[in-house]
Amino acid sequence: MDLAEDTPMSIDEMAGKLKCSRGWVQLSVDAGCPRNELGQIRIRDFMLFQLSNIHRIRALAGLPEIETSATLSDLRPNIKAILTTQLEWLQVRSTKESVKKAAKLVYDKMQSIDEF
């Protein structure tokens, strides 16, 4: 990881850096993503938290459970679960119809790919 991934930042800065909604970052924080004494998050911690806690994030978002084949030593299968969760969350939470529609299109395409 490079220095930028280890630099603490605010929720708004994190959302801007990762090109995701502020609400998505806040959801992970609400689920327990580690922050420093100033409430800032590091990209590395944010990503690792999501990989390790996708089931907690989904539960907090009110989404149904999802099955993954991840293990403690290999969390890579949770990458699809994170993307799936974010797309499902956008379909429910976005206030923009165009975002909801785009999220649905990407979600449907991603679900059709077995090797993802």
C-alpha cells in the first residue's frame, strides 16, 4: 500500500477519494470501521474492514444475508459481496433515479458472471 492509503481522512474526503457516496462510507463507519481519535479513516483500514465485515455491513443496511466462500486466510471472495452490497444499497438508498437504474444494470450484469 502506498502513503495515500495510510493517510487518515474525513468521511467526506474518503468518499471523494474512492468516488463513492458519503452514505456508503458512513455505513461502514456505523458498522464499526476503525477511526483515529479525530474520527478519520485510512483507506487501508476501510477496505480491510469491508472485506472482513461485509455481513455486518449488510445487516446494518437492512439487506438480506449473502453467502460467500471467504475464509480468514482468503477474503478475496468477499470482493464480489462488497460490490453486490454497494449496488443493492444504491438501488434502495439513492435519491437519483439514474443512479438506481445504473446500479441495477451493473448489478444484473455482475450477477450473470460466474467467475467474478
